[in-house]
Amino acid sequence: MPQYRITLAYDGTDFEGWQLQGRGGTVRTVQGVVEQALARLAGGGRVAVVAAGRTDTGVHAQGQVASFELPRGMASPDLLRALNGLLPPDVRVLEAAPAPEGFHARRSARSKQYRYVLDTGSVQLPSRRRFAAHVPFRLDRARVEAAAALYLGRRDFASLASAGGSVRTTVRTVTRSEVGWEEDSLTYVVEADGFLRRMVRGLVGGLVAVGRGAASVDDLARALLARDRRAWPAPAPACGLTLVRVEYPEPGGGVLR
Amino acid sequence: MPQYRITLAYDGTDFEGWQLQGRGGTVRTVQGVVEQALARLAGGGRVAVVAAGRTDTGVHAQGQVASFELPRGMASPDLLRALNGLLPPDVRVLEAAPAPEGFHARRSARSKQYRYVLDTGSVQLPSRRRFAAHVPFRLDRARVEAAAALYLGRRDFASLASAGGSVRTTVRTVTRSEVGWEEDSLTYVVEADGFLRRMVRGLVGGLVAVGRGAASVDDLARALLARDRRAWPAPAPACGLTLVRVEYPEPGGGVLR
């Protein structure tokens, strides 16, 4: 059957995350609405969709990648248009393309990039409240940057693993961990070969704890080495987080974005 | 009684505009929620609030100014904090200050600035849909800028007046009318000594009609001179519009923002 990959953007505010929950669909999930739209396109049968990142409740995407098979082939521009016609306005297909045989949006992914936006002024503009968390504290720039640098490299992130997670390994390689500063706002960009569940929110929780002086950079370094969830500061809220991009190795050896 | 002025930001999406409608408040308006919060602060009696701009349903604000009297004086930082504690999250008080005797947020205003954001790509990112209108057409830059220049100066905007409006004069002086361009997006900023109801949405409707080739710049110039609403292109949607700033003459002759 013909394989496809689509790039999705969504406002996660009104979704209980990506993943389909239970049967019947009483819970609104992104996977649920995408599969519903594809089932209509495919003439009724279920079309199972796999996403690169199973984003949590309230987490957004700007470059989520999903893969699926259709019973019959369809031109990519038609697929894009038809899906956007069927999807609710808080989910949009930005790109659609045929995928190579055996492509799997999650297993084939080489790296992912997330962005976290934090408003630090005393009052948050209502226009920002869906896509930025509000932490009304002055954060120390040098300390936040020292904490962000701690995350770089191949590390065991067991201290940031969620309870009940069942991953083979908690070791991940973080290749980018950068903080951008604006007046009363901070944008954190992190890239890795993979992320544990809630890991980015945990990383940001660490930045906030250090930035406001609740923990020192050394405390955070020790908490990372402890491989113990209880040692780590509280995770940052979901609303500030967006899955920005997923990269795949190209058949020729290059990178497919 | 002590007079106050506050600067307000709100996400207009879930409001039926600024102005209180009828009695009892079955309709959610910004004035309604602000007066409700002030009544609680004032111990129960109604506190009538006047706004600089009576924004329409779905229109946002980043620098709306409102004035009112309180039965008893209150320190400005306390007023700001107390109001933000009582208001819903889609309305925030950014500033609070004592106002001079006789200050009236609407009648004392010297000029207002509005911003309109228009996304012109084929697909709009869900993260932008609350604060930007989506017009999926390529707009001709030179033509849009020529249209924006038409609006400058002291003009009779009768062609942009809403039906049922009861203003004394439809003459306004536009002091700024500028278009900023980004990839797949356009930001229009307009400043005037005052605006007729729905005037900014009408001005943007004119820019879009000319930009996509539905009307020439000359057609638009003629429609403006016609002083006839039926001659003017359809107004742009409310969601792209934000009241950015209101300016007042300072007692000393300067400008109070």
C-alpha cells in the first residue's frame, strides 16, 4: 500500500495530547482527529497513524511528522488539501509527501527539536498565554546558561524520566541546548537524538530552579548524576512547549527535514 | 471620588467586544468583566468604566485605556494586583495610575494606534489563528503600499462608516498608515486622531482588494471619495485587529502614553 508522511502543526491547548486513548474516542487527541480525517479519505476503514513525537496534553507542534499507509495512492497536493478540509482548525497539514518503503515517523527519526517559551514579566499578555508559560521571576542569565550547558552531550537522563515510563535506556544525546533572551521572555531550544517523556519540561524546570536561585548549578549537576526523579526540580507547564522539527536520515546519507 | 486610569490587554476571541450589552450580563464583554471585578473591589456598588476604544466582537487590545472612579482611594500597585487577581486570564491590567480630575479615557484621547496582522500563506499555522486573519492570496506589495498611502491625512471616511453609526462627523486625520512585510505575513499599523466603527477593518479590506487585484488603486481612491459604504470593499475579519496604544495630551502640553 502507498506510504505517506505529513508534517503537522497544532495548537495543543484543546487536545489531550497526541496519542489515541482507549476506544470510541471520548477524549480529543491529535491522533484521533487525524485518523478520523484519513478514514474519511480512505473510504471508512481505519488508517493507523504513527507520529515522531507523542506529545503530551497541552503541548504544541509546528513540525510534527506522521506516517501512514493509504489503500490507494493519492497526489500529495490533493492529500494536503483534502486533509486540511477535513481537520479542525487547530490542526493543519503543512506538507504531504510519499514516504519510502518502511518509513516509520518515530523509529526512522534521527533527531528532534523542541522550543520552550517562558514569560518572566510580572503580568503576562493574554495573547501569549496559549504558547508561553508564565513564571513571574527574574531569572539570572549567567546561571540559566550554565544550567543549559550542563544538558549538552551524551548523558543518562534517568532523573528526568517520568514514572511508569518503560524505555529501554534513559541515555540520550543532546546536541543543542540554547537560551535566547528578550525583555521579559526567554526561549529555550533543545535538540537531541530522542527525548524521554516530559524530558523537555523537566529540563526547563531545572533552568527555572537555577535561574531563580532555588538551586545552584552544582545542585542541578548532582541531581542529574543522581539518576533519581525525586532529586529533580518540578517540570515546567505544558503550554510553553512546541515540537519544532524532526529530522530523518536521507537514503543517500544526508538529512531529510 | 478618586479617579483612575488603567491600561488593559485582552484576547478578544471569547468576548462580544468591549461594550456592556443590555442588563444582567448574559453576553460576555470586556467592560462587563472589568466592572464586575471593580464592583467587588468597591464593595458591591457599580463602578462605571469608560474605554478609549469600544472594540468590536473578536477584536483584541494590547494598550486599551479605561477610566473610572472608586469610592475610596487605593494605591496603584494594589489596584493592579487586586484587579488581576479578580479578572479572567484573557484580560490583564498592565498599568494602573491615578488620573487627573476630569480625565475621560475616550474623550480625552488624542490619538489611537491599531495593528492588523494578515497571514497570506496557503496554510495558516494554528498558533496564529487567534491573532491573525488568514487571506490565502499573494498580495502585490507595491499596490498594497500605494493603497495604504491613500489613507494618510485629513479625509472624510464616510465610505468606511458602519450602517447605523451616529457620529457627528466622518472626517478623521490618519497620521500613520504603514505596512510591514514578512514571509507569508503582513502587519498593518494605522494611527489617527480617532476611528469610525469598523474603520480599521474597512481600511484593511481595501488593502486586500487592491493587493490581490480585485480593485485598482484608482478604484479605491474613487471609492473613498464616493462617501458611500456600498462603494467600499468588504471589511477584513475581526481576529487580526489589535488596539495597540492610546495617547493623551499631558497637562503640560506633552504626550502621555
